[in-house]
Amino acid sequence: MYELKTKETDDSVIEFIENVDHPKKREDAYRLLDIFAEVTGHEAKMWGQSIIGFGSYHYKYESGHEGDAPLVGFSPRKAKISLYFAPGDNERDQLLQEFGKYTTGKACVYINKLADVDVEVLKSLIKQSVSFLQKTYPQS
């Protein structure tokens, strides 16, 4: 059976951020930590070795695949900062039009630095993602 690699851990979020090499990226990570915690009301937790997640939800796909994931999160990676929002939410695309300088992947939004984006739109993206996931996957 498939085992999820990205699970919530007891690793220290602060220790992880302190080990980010680039000082500016580390500073952005602390600002993101504050923003995500303030908007979600959830404590930051490490998910796997490199994702800082806030809250969680349990998903189950029609294929039978299921698991737990953070509602939202981020990771200050070497190349870019990855922001994790709900995949499949059409309102995300609307908000991204006002966000600033970014690229996207399947489920991630990538930014070079926090100064490249509108922090108020970031807060809206976080709220929208949490709301979308809580409606899509209500707690059983």
C-alpha cells in the first residue's frame, strides 16, 4: 500500500527556518510564518522535512486514495519559496491575477521573495484556500 511521505512531524519549525541558508529568504520565512499563523489561527507544524503547514484536513479521492494534508503552507526552498494552497479552487486563479510576480505548478505557487507580491492578496489566498478545503472536505 502507498505510504504518504509528507506527514505532520514534531520537528521544530523555528529550527528549520534557522537552517535556511539565505538571510533574506530566512527573513521572508519568518514573515510568512506570522502571516499564515495570523490568518489561519493555526499553529505552524512541520510536514515532512521541508513544508511548514497550518491546520490539516483529511481527503479521500474517488480512486480510494486518502490521507491528511495541511490546509495551507509554505516552504522556503533554495530556488524559490513554495506556497501551498488548495488545488482545484477556481477562486485562487482570480486572486492570483492581483498577486504580483509568481509562477505556478500543479498545486504550488512559487515566488522569489515576499516583496514581489501583494501581502493583502496573499492573506486572501490563504483565507480562500482554507474556506475551500473546509467546504470540500468537511470534518467527519
